[in-house]
Amino acid sequence: MVHLQKGDKKLLNAWAFYDWANSVYPLVITSAVFPIFYDALFLEKGRYISVFGFSVKNSALIYFITALAFLKVAILSPLLSGIADYVGNKKFFMKFFCYMGALSCIGLYWFNLDNIYISLLFYLLGLVGFWASLVFYNSYLPDIAFEEQQDAISAKGYSLGYIGSVILLILNLAMVMYPHWFCITDTVVESAAIKAMRYSFIMVGVWWILFSQYTYYYLPKGNRDSEQKVTKSIIFNGFKELKKVWYSLEKNIRLKRYLTSFFVYSMAVQTVMLVATYFGSQEILWESNEQSTIGLIICILLIQIVAIIGAFTTSKASEKFGNLPTLIFINSIWFFLCIAAYFITLPIHFYIMAALVGLVMGGIQSLSRSTYSKFLPETEDTASFFSFYDVAEKIGIVIGMIIYGIIDQRYGSPRYAIVFLALFFFVGVLLLRKVPKK
């Protein structure tokens, strides 16, 4: 481990590089390959499965499991980040959840419907590992970068993530389309394409662990010089810190109103990102299963590539017009995209939608993170404030996914749920307009 000063370019680049390492998870597992793989397992048996005595639609089931994972993260993050901030060892927790998530990705190689409970457990632990590690990763931002550096390095992190994950996804796409190139052949149980998808889950886990080592080499342990032992008296220190953050919001009107708006619109953003591929798989009129697989992966690739442009464009726009006006504009675009999604049926519609979503996806994520960092009061306990930010985001996702899953289960189609999400963006715009500029 090398000790570098705050603002050092090497330290900033090492921090941003963790996006390169971990972004293969949300792209390959959450967005692209796993949803297609998961839906393909149900082609012969139908879209409904019996779980705990209930007949549940396959997509609704994965939405509910996703909501459960985010609920666990929402409970764990204040507990662990408070301890991390107290003992000054955020990196230990970041590494623990990174490795748990990566190994769970490898475990998805054995995912099957006959062992649905253990299979879903691997999926759940992968989600928990990814998002819990981000709690500590995000909390490093004000520790390693000065305020004037934060927008740019946050955007750079997301852009590195998009580039790295696209590289792996292209390789995975080649494996699925041309498995014989990689000596992957059909078996009695499943096709070579499905087998290639299983190999891609292993590759995600290995990629995540391997490239994160560069980040861990340069990142400091935490933001304190001395370590302190964890005792029973500080086990719930994280929740006490959250309480302090909550009370401090009464004196910081700008931060409080921004967090409220973020809670609302982030609920919709994250839900759309988590369900997009399932929507495309079930609601778009693909000519064949092969066209569906290739088309969906191409759409996800398109989103990632355009998102690189979106992240940097948003960073430049925030410099010229300010963070809040830029966020209001992006949320307005999201609102109209959700309304338009109700009417799309053809592959060409989905491609156009993917390009537009990519343009605003990277921008709203990176700018939301850096805006929150700018609004923070002067404090050493940044992990507690980012834990609060993270808890707000995760609880929002839990609500969003449950609502989406219930509507999908009730009507057998998620189109009504997409329109419902547009309401959150509309309210988000109204709330952002009430955030004081100073």
C-alpha cells in the first residue's frame, strides 16, 4: 500500500479504476447476460414457478429477490459504515463485500430451476456484495478528491466502468453467438449458448477480483490515522451516526431537500436500469429467440457506449449551468422516456430507446453522487453521510422494485409499471426546483 496525498492524480485514478473492476457486475449480471439466461430457463416450463407455495411470474420473482437484497444492504450499510468510520478501516469492508459479490457471481455458473432456492441465494449475495462495497467506495470521494475535482473524477469513474464492462460484454457476446470459437459445444441438457452464458458469470467474478487490486494498492485504509477496536458499545454506532445525520439535516435545508428529491427520482432510475432487459425480453416482438438474445445484448452495449458520452456531457453541462438545473433537465428527459416506453413494441423502438436511456443514465448517476458530495458539511465522518445517501437510494429501490413486481404479477405485463415510474421523475423535478442554490 502506497500513501498518497489528497488530490494526487495517481490516487484519484486508482479510486476511479474500481468502477472499471466492478461495473462488469451490473452490466453482465444485472442488465445483460443473466436476465437473458434467466428468461431462457423458463422457455419450456412457462413463465410461472412455484416458490414457497405461491405461483409467481419469473420476472416478478427476480424483482422481489432484488428488493430483498437491497433491503439487506439498506440495513447493513449504516451498521458497517459506522464501524468503518470509527475504526478507520473502510478498505477492509470494501474488500470483503467485493470478494463476496465476485464469488457469488462465480456461483451463478450452477444456477438452475431444480435448485431454485440456492440459485437465488447466489443472485442475492452477488447483489448485496456489489452494492455494499459501493457504500465504502463512494465514501472515499471527499477523502481523496478536493471539491473542484469531484465532478470530473466521479464522471471518469463511471466512464471507466462503462468502457471496461463493454469490453467484457463484447467478449461474452462473441461467446454466446459463436461458442464453437471458444470450444463450447452443445450438451444433452442445454445449448452451447446457455453454457457460454454460464462461463460469462465466472469471468465477471474473476475480472472483478483481479482489477480491484490496483484500487486497493493505492487507497488508504480510511480517514483516521489510528485504529480502534470494535466493542459492543460501538456495534450500533452506525445507526447513531445516521441519527446524527438525520438531525443535522434540520439545519442544512439544501442537503435535506436535495436528498428528498434524490430519494424519489433515484427510485425510478435504479428500477428502470434493473428491469430494462426483462422488459425487452418479454414485451418486444422479436422474430426469434436468437434475435432476442443478440438484440438485447446489443441494446445494453449501446446504452453503455452512449452513457460514456452522457457522463462527460453532463459534467460539462453542470460546469456551465450548475448541478441542480442540469439534474432537473435530465429528470425531465427520463419522464418522457418512461411515457414513451409504454408504446414501444418493435426491436427498432427498443434500440432508439436504449440510445436515449444511455445518454441520461450515466449523467444522472455521476452528477447525483458529486452533487451530494458538494453539499456535505465539513466533517471527517464522510462514511456516515454516504451511508445515509446509500440507505435513501436502497430503500427507494426496494419500494420501486416491489411496486414494479406487484404490477407485473397482477397484470402479467410491466407496461403499466413503467408509466407509474414516470410519476417519480415528475415529482423529482418538482422537488429539485425547491432545493436552494446556496
